[in-house]
Amino acid sequence: MTWTTALATAGEETGTGGALLWIALPYLALTVFVLGHVWRYRYDKFGWTTRSSQLYENRLLRIGSPLFHFGILVVLLGHIGGLLIPKSWTEAAGISEHAYHVTAVALGTIAGIATLGGMTILIYRRRTVGPVFSATTRNDKAMYFALAAAITLGLAATVAANVLDDGYDYRETISPWFRSVFYLQPDPALMADAPLLFQLHALSALLLFAVWPFTRLVHMLTAPVGYLTRPYIVYRSRDVQLGAHAPHRGWERTID
């Protein structure tokens, strides 16, 4: 079955909009995500950095940064477990659906609040601290918008469906759809009946993936592996007791 045929079939089942949103758009975002990183590494290797602003202000950074990074790490692990691991696997491991649901909702809500709180502090710091605001680019603003939208919609979907309502099992619909995209057999019908907030969260995540390679978020895909193999850095002391001779004042004579 060709992609044209797949899109036509999906269009008949879910409509043209559904086929574009849940088949074409995910592959477009993933393509930009992969090729964008290749381009960025090849042509902007020295720009592959967070552009740290710690020298400008440290008090708010020490509060907001750990909140955001530890929170987003738990959120990421939760998404990996919820989207990539099938429901049958956790049941086979002896984890009941109720236990999984309670744990996922509790940790997800706490981690989401911590992540959103940390990001709020970081945005406040970036807006109110003069030197940090001066170093903020339009690219940074677009990145913060995309990231905040994905986090806010995800937290809102979790709270609305599982705290304010009777609950929604996304592992019956959204998770299989997510895996079907990577199986190259996308099934947009799985997303058709998903709650609106979950759909918006998925779309905001696709937007985030598309802009990711062109922002400071690229630093999340790097690790200082080179530090393990790089040679030692030699530091020379100017301590009189450790040197071969006491340093003289003024210029020293050189031998041509």
C-alpha cells in the first residue's frame, strides 16, 4: 500500500483533516526533527549550546532550573513508559491497571506542576533581569512558547480527565497510535475519539519536535562523553615555593 493510498483510506475513515493531522503531520515533524539536527550539527556545531545566562543572575536560576529539569525528566520517563510500553506488558509484569493508573496520575501531576512552576520562574527571570532579557532572542521566545504549550496542555489533559472526571485510558488509543506511526502503519482512527485536550497536547508536542533542532533544546541530545578521553589540562602555578626560581619584577631578558 502506497502512502497516497494510505492517506486516501484514512481520509475515508476519519476525514481529510484527520489524515493530515495524525498521519502527514507526525511524519513531517519527525522528518524535520531528524534532518534539522543533522543540519544543525553540520553547519552550526559551535552554536550547539544552551547559551547559559548563569553569570547574569544566579538566585532565581538555582530555584527554577532544578524544578524544571527534574520535573521534565520525570515527565519524559512517564511518557516513555506510557507511550512505548504496551498495556499487556505491564499486566504481564504483575502491575494491575489500577496501580499503574494511580501511580501515573500522581507522579505525572506532581512532575507537571514542578515543571510548569520551574518554567514560570525561568521565564520570569528572563523577562525581569535586564542582562538575561537582552540575551533573549526571538528564537528563545518561540521555544518557550512551544514548550509551555506542550507542558500546560499535557497537565491540563491529565487533571481534567483523571482528577476532575472519571478517568481516560490513553493506553487504549493514543499509545497504540503513537507506536503505529513508528511501525509505518499509522492508524488515525485511534485519535479520532480521544478527548480534545489530549489531541491538542499531541499536536503541541509535534510542534515542539519541529522547532526543537533550531533552538537551545538541542543540548538535551548531547552528553560530555569527550571528557572521559580528553587529555589532562596542565595548570602551572605562580607560587614562589613551587617554581624553579622566584619571578623577577619587570621584563626578563630573553636570549635570541
